[in-house]
Amino acid sequence: VQLQASGGGLVQAGGSLRLSCVASGDIFSIRRFAWYRQAPGKGRELVATITGTAYTSTGGDISVADSVKGRFTLVRDGYYTVHLQMNSLKPDDTASYYCNADVVLAGGKNVGVDYWGKGTLVTVSS
């Protein structure tokens, strides 16, 4: 199983970016997607999660961190893709963003396995 994260880049404060996470491999279902971020010199922070994604290709229960509430949201795009839509970006949002998924593997027991994608760098200039 691989998680491919993309969409990072340089943007001015107040701008928008859309990060994408695409899962591939021997997947039976994905029970949860999440985005984390890590700014230089800081710990990893949970940004947003979407659950209830295993048996439907749309919708889900979305939760976002207080620091990004009203600016960031998650958008489903089928069973294996989720986007982090980031609006009204601030310099404090500068970080590497990581996609995470709780994956039930095909042909195996109904047990979730945690997978991570490589980080995609978001830089917000003031």
C-alpha cells in the first residue's frame, strides 16, 4: 500500500492550496484518512481527519483542528483519494504536510494498518 501526497508549494498569505492524497495497493477499505503537519522545530500536529469512509465513496465525518477551523476542510474523491482544501493561508501554516490512512488490507483479517505518505511542503509567505 502506498499513499501519494502532492500539491504543496509556495503561496502568499491569504491564498489557497489543495493537497491531494491517493492510496493504492491491495486495499480492501480505508476506514480513516488524516492529514498531519510538522513545522520546523515543532512536533507533528493533527490537522484534519475524515472517518466513515470504508463503505461509501462520498461523505464522511470530518474533524479539523481549532487552528485551521473555518479555513481548511477535507474533500472526498472516491474511495481512495482525499484532498485537503486550505484557504486563507497564514505564515503559521508553513509546514510539511503528511497524509495518513487506516487501511484494511485485501485478503486479510479485518484489521486496520496505519500507513503514511511522504510529506509535501507548504510555504506561506507574508
